[in-house]
Amino acid sequence: MRPQTEKAVRAWRTSCAAEITTMVLGGAWKPSILHALADHGVLRFGELSRLLADLTDRVLTRQLRELEADGLLRRVVYPQVPPKVEYSLTEVGENAQEVLNVMAAWGRSYAEEHDPGR
């Protein structure tokens, strides 16, 4: 668990527990990464990079590390040359899909209501 996540978890009784959710699931591209893994099961770095074309490799690496540290995804490194690394959701990551689906529904509704072209 990342230090900032651990701090939020320890202090959650005095703050809004939704802050923990936004800390773990929020951030640049995390919902998209989790969605891609939910749809495809196991993906390698290059596959994730192609699926999320607007995402730089640096940001993807950082977000994958945070998701792994927070226990939402599993990273498996195969001892071969060239290195092979695969990512998949843990049970915690799979459980997060329900929250992400609700967030997506809310986002669609919000966007439709606030679309300036309407």
C-alpha cells in the first residue's frame, strides 16, 4: 500500500471514507487502466499502451505502480529475455469495477446534462 493510501486508511474515521476511494481509484488514467484489464483479463505493458493511445509510457508506468502498490492489480514478471511482464486485476481490483461502473454512469449523466451543445 502506498504511504498516502495507508495514511488515509488510518485516518478514515475522522474524514470521509469516499476520500479513500478517490485516492485509490482516482488519478490520471487509473479508471481506464482498470477497465481495460477488466475487459481483457491479462495484458502486457505494450498492449495497455496501445489500448490507451493518449497515455504516455511514463504516466502508464506510474499509474500501474500505484495500482499494484494499492493491491488492485497483479504484476507478473517472467524470467526471460526480453523480459515479459503481465498485468491482471486482483480480487480487490475486480471488486472496484462495481464502483467504477457507478462512476461511469454518473459521468455520462453529468456530461449529458452539462453538454453546451444541447
